[in-house]
Amino acid sequence: MNKLSLEIITAQGVFMQDDEIDELVVRRRESRFEKGSEIAIFPQHAPMLVRIPDSPVRYHKNGQVFKVEVTGGFVEVRDDHITFIVPSAESSS
């Protein structure tokens, strides 16, 4: 079964990298969607690029939930790799 890989890049450089992720949930800021709505990303998700607000990012790995606070920016999904480009980030779990 496929898994996701995650990379969060801030103005200071690579904040974190993680692999073997089962699911990731992020809020989106696109005007065509309801404000504050979330999107769940699973393995084999279609490619996408969306703006995100200041918000928590949750991801599930090996039955555990991890949280990272990000300060806006963008998230790209491509080939089971999720890349965040944000001004700053902070682990909250």
C-alpha cells in the first residue's frame, strides 16, 4: 500500500520531513471553497496546488496523530509527496 511523504519548507529552510504517512488534513484558503474547509489527502491523491491560511495541519502515521501549525502559504501534492511552502511552522504535538 502506498504511503505519503511530507516536507515543510519555511523561510529558514527545511522545517521537517516525514515518510510513511497514511493521511494528511489541511485547511484551504481558495475563495471558491467554503472558508475554513478542510481537505484530506490520501495516497494516490490527484496533483494539486492550493493556498492555505494560518492553521494546524494534522497527519496520521502508524495510528498516531501529529500536528504542525503553519503560517499560511501553499501546499503542493504530487506523486504521493506533499510539500508545504510557508513563512514559518511549529510542531504542536
